[in-house]
Amino acid sequence: NFPAAMAPREIAPALAAGCTVILKPASETPLTAYALAALYQEAGVPPGVVNVLTTSNPGPVTAALLADPRVRKLSFTGSTGVGRVLLAEAAKHVVSCSMELGGNAPFLVFDDADLDAAVDGAMVAKMRNAGEACTAANRIYVQSGV
């Protein structure tokens, strides 16, 4: 997905509600998370409000975080398999969850479509970010008159 775009979608509402944030980025994107945290501080967010936590052993670390009564919300973007594990762990402690688990996005082409624009749009919808985006089109439906 898009770590520099996805994390702020979850961080901003937490900050607006007066909460602190622990951002545990994917192992492939820790520097993006650190850069975002630095930008929040540069924008005036006090140190300790947006915190980045990296680990090579996320299971036990996440379990410990979810067991802490100060943690009231979990937001996760990633695979369905990991999402299931996190939901089960969060349920033990009645932690509210929001999950973005792999999309199933359709691309629709209607009879009155500009076909050149539709083909260009379908290519972008499917292949953006090498097809590795939760919003990537997984199904293309074309109305029978096309």
C-alpha cells in the first residue's frame, strides 16, 4: 500500500481526539514512519504523542501492547491473515479495531463509456503500485453493449 498516505489517515483522527499514537510500520517501511513522526513534530505535535515502534518480532510486542489498558483502539492495514490474528488478540482485551484487509475493488465500464479513457483507467486501477494496493481493481465488469 502507500505507507506515507495510509498512516496519516489513522493518525489524524487520533490526534484530533486528543490521543497519543503508536505507529508500528511494516518491516519494509520503517523509515517512512520515522519521517512521518518527524513531520508531526516539525508541525508542532509534542514529542511522545506520535511514537514509532519497530520490531523484528511483532507478535509478542503487539500482544503486550493490546494487553495494556491504555490501548483503546487498533487500526491495521495489511493482510487478512494478520488481521485475523490481531482481531483475536484484541478481542481478548475488548480493544476496538478498524481493519483495512486487502480490497476487492471492481472496475465498471458502462455502455456510454469513452473506451480509450476506460482502458487507461483500468490499467491504472489494476497496475498502480505494481498492483500492490488495497484499492487495485480485482474485477472488471463491462456492460453488455460495449
